[in-house]
Amino acid sequence: MKKWTIFMLLIVTLLFGSVIGFNMFKQKKIAEYLANRPEPEFPVTVTTVDTIDWVPVIEAIGFVEPNQGVTLTSETSGVIDKIAFTSGSQVETGQLLLQLDSDVEKANLRSAEARLPAAQAKYKRYKGLFSKGSVSKEAFDEAEANFYSLSADIESLKASISRREINAPFSGVVGIRNVFLGQYLQPSDRIVRLEDISVMKLRFTVPQTDFSRISIGQDVDIFVDAYPNRPFKGSISAIEPAVSVQSGLIQVQADIPNNDGKLRSGMFARANIILPKIENQVTLPQTAITFTLYGDNVYVLEDVDGEKRVKQTVVKVGERAEDIAHILQGIKEGDTVVTSGQVRLSNGAKVRVVESDATTPPAETPML
């Protein structure tokens, strides 16, 4: 029994020893392979840093408003007798748009105007007789009061008829009418929207820290979703005199010529307030910059002992315009910077420069 136990222990020892020996042999061979393996060379695309004239902007958002805009209603109620405009047409100042039935008022006006000459003649006659002492003061006062009262009634009837006619308060474009011929119109009923769209306005806000950088007449580029690639040129026309104490923002208004009628009120718009041009500024494609919570950095290509290696460099990024970023510090003109392939890179990694158009935006966005 004792010999059998010793034999089993010997077998177990040999088994464990062979496993341990094999693992040690494998680790040795792996270490030899790694030591003799050539250093990996990562493919990257690069660009040479150049300087350009940079035009900084202050970005803002807002909604487009008309130069003038009003929803027309009536001051009085009545039956619509005439509609003198068509939906979407251009109208001029003072043009008749809608008329309510005013037959009763016009009849009363004709009656009052018919009595006016007799009242006026009586007033003039009594005035002459009173100066001669032929009539009493009471009779003269009564004739005078009748004449002026009738004149006032005529003016009141004319105003009442005029109020039953809706005229355009300014030139502009009318929208879609909301009333119909023969309809009984209430004072609160909406007739049509009238807007002067020859010049549009954009109201937006900027932080008070940028107040010193804006001024009346300053150029503004406006972009709307309907025409994403077309900037509409405008200029600052008004700046609110007070800063909001709750938000620290100041309201600004820009005027935008709209001769072609492309802009309409209510459009969401993005505004770029154009600041003075800065010469000889460093810019990079945004694909070259690695944005992290700990800072922004790029990989600069260097020649080390005849090998191409990269050096990780922290940069300070300013404004961005589309796919270009303005670099304030960290790199200089003439540096060669990696634009793609940074995912596998580390500081000092060996790289191989390749040509690729993967980061070049297509001329036309493919359809899904």
C-alpha cells in the first residue's frame, strides 16, 4: 500500500511539473517573439499647417419678424358686403380690402346732408338779424346750435361709414383670408394677416461680455433652414439699452433686405455677427483634433532618427466654422499634423503616411 501511494505521488508530481515546464517554455518563446517583433507602424493621413485670414463671428439664434405685421379685424359688426382683395396679393397703403353693409348709415347721411343747407342759411340769417337787434339772443343761439349739431352728426355718420370699410394701413402682402362674402362679422373675427416683408427683422440676444464687440450698422450673416447654404446679408439696426438682470443677455435687432421675398416671418434663423478680420491665423480640420474632457490635442509628425513618429500636443481651440477650427495656441505654421488614424496612436508611436480621401466631404450627400 505504501509503495502504491508513493507511485501515485510520483505520477502527480510529473504531471504538474510538465504543465509548469510547458507554461514556462511558452512564456519564454512569447517574450522572444515580442522582443524580436518589428515595431508596429500605423497608417495615418497628414496635413501641413498653414495660416489664413480668419474672420471671427458671434453666433446667435432668433426668429425672423416682418418690418410691419398686423392681423386685420373690424371695429364694428355687420354683414360683409364686399371683399376687394385676393389671398396672397400685394396691396398698397389705403387700399380698400373689405366693406360691411352700410346702407342705413348712408341713408342717414343723405338725410342729414339734405337738412344742412337750410340750417346753415337760418344760422347766417339769424346772425345778421341778431347783430341788428331784430331777433333775441335765445333764437340766435338755437339756430347756431342746430347748425353745428347737424354738422357734427354728418361727421359722425361719415366716420361710422368709414369704420365699416377696412383699408390697408400700410403696403404689404396679405395672407389667406378667413372671411366670406355675406358673412356676419364680429369685431373680434380675424379677417386676414397683412405683412410688410420688403425688409425683415431678426431679434436675438448676445451675452453682455460681447457687448463691446457689437455696434449699430455691423454686418450680420443670417442662415435659415429653407436655404441652408445661402447667407442673407443684414446689419444691426438696434441694440437694447438695458441688459437683462436675470440672464445677463442683451437684445439686438438686425434688418435684412428681402427684395426677392425669400424670407418669411416666423422662420428660425442663425445669425453670425461679423467681427474684424484677423490675419495670419492657424487653422486645422476638425478631424485632426481629439476632443476630450481633459483637453484638446493633436498629433504632430516628427522625424526621429530617420523614422516618422508622432508627438501628442495640447492645443487651444477657438471658434469653429463648418469643418475648420481656429487654433489659438499649441502648433505653428509649417507643422505636419495627423488628420485621421489617431485612434490607435500614442505619444511617440511610429507611423506611415498614406493618401486617403475618407475625411474629404463628398460633393453631394448620398441618398438613403
